[in-house]
Amino acid sequence: MRALKDGFLKSPLRAPYLWIANRYRQLRRLFAYPETARVGVVDYDTYWDNKAQSGLGILSPWRQRRAQVFTDVLKDGDRVLDLGVGDGALLLYILQHKRIEAVGLDVSPKAVEYCRAHGLDVRLADINRPISETLDAPFDYIILSEIIEHLPDPESLLNSLRPFVRKGILVSIPNTGYHQHRLRLLMGRFPLQWVVTPGEHLRFWTRADFHWWARQIHFRVAREFPYEGTPGLKGVWPSLFAAAFVYLLEDAG
């Protein structure tokens, strides 16, 4: 069996097979729902228990591309806060590539325990509570990686972070205007941006919506990174072909 697997990895058929498999998964997402789908409330600690079985602290290819965007923005010596640090994989990646002072916050005691066991400075905190209850000193950058779409009131969070950030806030979100989401709407189904339950995401933005939204709460989009989507097109027409963005937000006063 091992010989067959090694042979396939070296086979010229591997590339076309992966291309067809990816196209099939994308086509299926237009009509179907994830096999992991469950309707109802999902307990965050139960989520981490399940995730532990598949491997914590490992960046998938698309998560690594996102981590690289964050890393490229940061400079050696920066003081960085990762809100909703999760399993710490993002923070570990950044620390492997930049000499920074890094702190993480998460609401799950299990996630915090896991991160601390791997040498990360991670603290227990609920970002739905006033952030001033947790923070007492500023950071150069604050990272909100796949966080704000899960919050009922991200505006309050962004506004509360102003006194605690010197250079900018790094935000990553999915793009609801991605062409596959538009096609799914044409098929009579809402864009599929969740893995376990439809209640995961409470807020949704297209590229145009996010730029407008940021201006409304007096932030400036200083830089924009379409890190995931259709190769060759996501940088040319990001509003349609980028599946996800990282934005660097600066206080516009």
C-alpha cells in the first residue's frame, strides 16, 4: 500500500487528478452542505475536543497563506496581540519568522491550556466583554483572524481597540461576493461560509461592503490582500474572484 501511495505521488496523473478532485469539490459546494453540518448551538470546548482528534496547531495550505500575509506586514520588534488565538498555529508561525513580542487571547480554557503548553503567552478572555477589562498597554498590531464575522457587534470591538493599537488592526474575513457564493445564490442556497452550523457566522461582507463599513466606523483600509481565491484572477478582479481578504485598518480619526 505504501509503495502504491509513493508511486501515485510521483505519477504524472497526480496533477490532473487533484485538479479534477478540486473542481468536483467546488461544484458540489454549489448544491450540497458539509458532511460535518449540524443545526443548533455548538459548544466551543466541544469544538476543540473534536479538532484535537484531527491535529491541533497545524496550518492548512490556505491558513498558511493567510499567516504569511500577517507575517509580511509585521516587523521585528513589534508587539502583537492575536484576538481569538485558537490553537495558536498562526501565532507560532509568525514567531518562527519574525522576532516579535506576541500575546494571545481566547475564550476557551482548553485552547488557552493547549497554547500555554506550547510555550505561547495566551490568556483567557471573552472579547464580547469590554476589552479594557483585559488590556492595559498598547500593541503595534492587533490581529483579528476570522473573528469579526462571528460577532453580533464587531463595530464595538473595533472602536474599543483604538486606544490599544499603534500601527494598525489586521482583519481577515471571507468575501461573500466570491463568484462561487454568487453561483450558490443562483441555485437557491445561501453562501456556504461555515463548517459545522449555519450559526457560525453572524455578519457578512463583500469587498465593496467592507470598504464602506470601515469608512463608516472611521477606519481607513491602508492595505488589502486577496490571499485566497481563483489563481491568476483574484488579484485582477478581487471583488469577484477572491474568496477571502486580509485588510490592514488604520484609525481615520
